[in-house]
Amino acid sequence: MSELIYASAAAIAKAIRTQEVSSREMAEAYVQRIEQVNPKLNAVVQMNVESALLQAQQADDELAHGHIRGPLHGVPMTIKDNLDTADMVTTGGTKGRMGFVPEQDATVVSRLREAGAILLGKTNTPELTLAFETDNLIYGRTNNPYDLSRTSGGSSGGAAAIIAAGGIPFDIGSDTGGSIRLPSHFCGIAGLRPTSGRVPRTGHILPPGGPSDALTQIGPMARYVEDLIMILPIIAGVDWHDPAIVPMNVGDPDDVDFKGLRIAFHTDNGIVTPIPEIRESVEAAAKALDHAGLSVLEARPSGIEQAPELFFGLMQGDGGAGIQKLLKMYGTDEPHPWIQDLIEQAQESQMTSARFGELLFQLDLFRSQMLLFMEAYDVIVCPVNAYPAMLHGTYAEHLPSFSYTFTYNLTGWPGVVVRVGTIGKGLPIGVQIVARPWRADVALKVAQFLEEEFGGWIRPPI
């Protein structure tokens, strides 16, 4: 059992179905592991032990009578605290919701439960998910399992930290500027940001609307790529609430012509040059793909340097009114200093309606130019960030380095992160695999290959 907690969700689901292990035994093992590591990590902020154990026993009883709910039957999960859960407090990291219990689950939570997953706890997030480090005034800061003095990233830092530490097989994150991919890189796990419009955001702390709406997408995080592949079809698809969701089929990575893929890679986006170890890791990934017989060329989209101006312009375009509206709606009168800084920066930008209109025009040109680049390629392989996990409290000093992720929030394309390297005393290095719109299957196929080549997740010392 001590080793099975580190298995994939797919392997655990199979072990439960074949009765090699019971759902209750798995839930108890993960409770024990969370109790062991969470005092150091502060990754799981709410636990649902009694209810989860009852649900696990029910799953075992159903299985004994030949009933299987779905592909995740009896598998424990945690859920990031920005997604509504009907039986647990959901704060979104903001003090106005300290005791808020939603009336119903977020769409993705409901779909995972219907597939048989059992909710064990909620994971930490920065307030309103609007920071690249996980810290808030309710639960405090989450630490990186490979080095407690460093951040696990944000905004899905709690999810990434507890997955990496073997406390749960998978979680669901959200990504507005890199909030799935960045913590996956910092914590050495696998994460998928699907194409914008793929997964409903109903029940997310950031409701539809506002300049950042098109940037945000929900996706799975796990230790293994095979779990991302399994979970995406479960959570994807129209729910008749989120107006941005498109009824597109989810492709199967097994159907992808791997040897026929055309790969572009770059180690420097022209905005911030990564440290040598990260550049070398991307080059090693590209070399492995080349040796596998794929067409691999070093190239990057022209005009990518516009990304910071466009991203931060969109985030500040309403003068901070959107964030202030959310704080008022949630009854929060004491925001985290990082949130207050965002509001003040947006107010100081003094963006006119004419300038905002020009920004939207530039965004369309940028997206068109990026699409033109992808006409010649199926995949872009590049860094996730210019740096590995940063020391706590320093992310604001390195904001341009996050352009490696938020560039693809602007395009809306799918991106997968998988571990390919290590720096120093065990800090993970991930690589980002970006595919054409709606082709997460292609990115996942490449990620699977790189995971096999480089080993993927490595158990942290915690």
C-alpha cells in the first residue's frame, strides 16, 4: 500500500476494479500520507475524511454487486479551493467566503464524482487565483515539496504540491496565465491546460465576463500523463451554463501519427532568457524527438515579444473594477496585499477606452500571426518559465519570465507540462508542449513520449 499511493489514478482505478485493493484502503492510505506531509506543505486546506471514507465503502459495496460508476470508480481526489464543492467550504482564498458552502458542485467536480471519484479534500490557492504564488489570508502559504523555502507556484500550487508529495493521485487546476503549467513545472508533475472553450468553468471563483475571461481554462494535474489523458474526456464538453464552451470531440492520443509530427522548439522567447539548465533541458527534449524520427526545427513565432504588453494590458484594462466587483460580491473587505497591488496597478495604468480598443485589435493581430506560424508545425516545445521554483515572495521580481505560459493563454491553445530534468539539489525542470487549437491529443502524445524518455515525476524527499 505504501507504494501504491504513488501509482497513477488509472492504475489505482484498475486495482480497485480487480479488487487488489479496496477504495476504502486507498482513501485511508491517502489520509495518512496527507497527515504526514501536509504540516510541512500546507497544501490541503480542508479535509472530508468521514464522508470520503463512507463514500469509499459505498464504492466497495457497489463493486461487490457488480456496479462500476465509471473510469474513476473509488479513486480519491482533491479539488483546488477555487472550484465549488457542495459538501465542503469553498473559499477561493478570499476572506469573505471563509465559511461558504456552495449549494452545488462546479461542473467539473460533478462530472468527476459521476465518473466515480471520491472527494478527499480541498487544496490551497491564492486569493481569487490571481497570483503566481499560492498564499492567502485564510490558510497562508503553500511550500514546495522539493525545497520548503521555495514556492510551489500559483495559482494551483496546493494541488501541485500534494500531488508531487504522493498525497493524492490527481487534482483539477485552473489556468489564466500559467496556473496549471507553472506549478506543474515547479513541482515536477504533469499538467494540462486544454484549449480555451474546452472545459466548463461553471462554479469557478472567477465567473464568466471581464477582460480575463477568455484567458481562463480548467484542466487536470497528476503525476503521470496517462491520467491527464483519462480525465480530459470526463470533464470536457458543453454544460449549458458556461457560454464559452464549444462542442468539440476530444481526440485520442493513441490515434495520433507520432512520427509524422512537425516540431518547432525554442529555448528563448526573446523576452527573458532562461537559465542554462532550463535551456539545456528543452534542447534535450528536442533532441530526443529528433532521434525518434520526428521533424524538429529550432524556430519561434515572430511577434511573440508582444505577449507581456497584451496580457498585462488585458488584466488592467478595466482599471481594477472587475477585481473590486468580485471582492464586493464575495463580501471581502480585507484583500491580500497582492490583490490590492493588482487593483492599484490597474488604476495607475489609466487605460482609456480608445487604448483598450486598440489593445483588442492588437490581440487579434497577435493571434492571427501565431496561427500563421502554426500552419507549418504541429507542436511547439519550449520552457515553462525562465527559472525553476523561486524563493517565496520573489515572483513579482520575475514577472516577464512568466511570459512562456501566458503567451498561450492569449492564443487559447492547449499546453502540457511534463518533467524532463533536475537542477541543483533536486528541483524539477518541466518542458512545455503546445499544440494547435483543439489538439490536446497531439500535445499529450508528445508529453507521453518525453515522460518515457526522461522518467517524468520523481519522488520528493519530504
